[in-house]
Amino acid sequence: MSSKLHRAVNGPGWGEVLLGALLSLVLGIVIGAVLLVIKPVVTAKQPPKQPVAGTVYYVEGLRGDSMKARTALAKRKAFAEGKSVSVTEDEINSLAAASAAPVSAAKPGEKAAPAQSSEAVATGTPNVRIHDGALQIGVPVTVHVFGLEQKVLAQARGDFEKDGDVFTYDPKEIYLGSCPVQRLPFLSSYIRSKVLASQKIPEDIAAAWPKLAAVSIEGNTLKLEMP
């Protein structure tokens, strides 16, 4: 009896049933993740006292003014010279804004247009918030797929751990839109490498960072201690 006739008489085998169930499960997970990614995040000035179940919130860190920018630059210089510093979220955000990519050049009499990215995933200027012993990083992300553009927010919360001889940011929670990607290992690794690790770090800070003896978060302050 041929395999086709056997299948027609006896129905699909266990292998086919299990494969179909597995594919259905994977498809369901992918569709569910996509729907959560594009589900809007609620931006708030303070965490809600009574959060709504199933809602993801984002509280933006303080943005520094011109005074904070000058203070941040002075601390950056001291850190690059090997001195211990303590920085606040508004000081960090001042440095992040100063390090953001410039807009594209324009001819005299024309307005400068923002630089266009050909990347499938383009990231904007990160925002830092320090609260409850954790450092939060929020990054606006624009995804380009098949000519369509979708803007979402990636946010991570965590602290710093020593990886070998260097302190690294270790997020305990990562969200892309409203999707908790820490529950999806393949997506979590992608967000770490494509969004968080891709942020541009000034050369002087990158050169001084491996020399750190300790990194800690106290209150709303990040303490960077040199030997």
C-alpha cells in the first residue's frame, strides 16, 4: 500500500500532528508578540499608584538644561582624567543629547533635513531615568519593513554587573513596545545587540570605562568610582 493510500485510510501520523501543533504554537507566539510590539505604551510623569493590568508604562527621565549640560561636561572631563564622579539622570541625558547624530547639511537658504537611515531598525537618542536602585534606558525605535514604517519604544531596566574585568549594563526587564522581550530569548538578544549595544558612546568615556573599580546606583545617582 502506498504512503498516500495509507495516509488516506489511517489519517495523518503522530509526527505530522505534532509538527502541525508546533507550527501553530510558534505562529501564535509570533503573532502575539507582534501585536504587543505595536500596542502603544502609556507615557506618564510618575508611575501610576494603581496600574492597569496588561498596560505597559514609560516614565521619561529628566532632561537637563544649559546649567546641567555644563556640569555634565565638567564631570565627563573629570571621568576621562581618571577621577570618580557621581552623575544624575538629567546630566546623563544632557550628554546623550550632545552626542546625538547631527542633521544632514543643507545648502544656503535651505532648511536642514534630518538624516535618513537605510537600516531596517533605526534608533533615536536614548533617555535615562534612575529610580529605585535601577537605571532605565528608553530608546525610540523606527522599524522599516516592506516599505512600511512603525515607530515603537524600547525600554530596559537594570543595574551594572562585572563581566570579566569590565562593568556592563545588565537589564533585568526589556520591553519593545508592550512586549516583554525578556521572555523571548531570541528577541531579547536581538534588542540587546541592535538597540542597547548600538548606542554611540563618546571615545573618552569608552576609554576610561574599563578602568572603573566600582559602579553603583544610590537613590537617583549613578556613582562611578575609579581606583
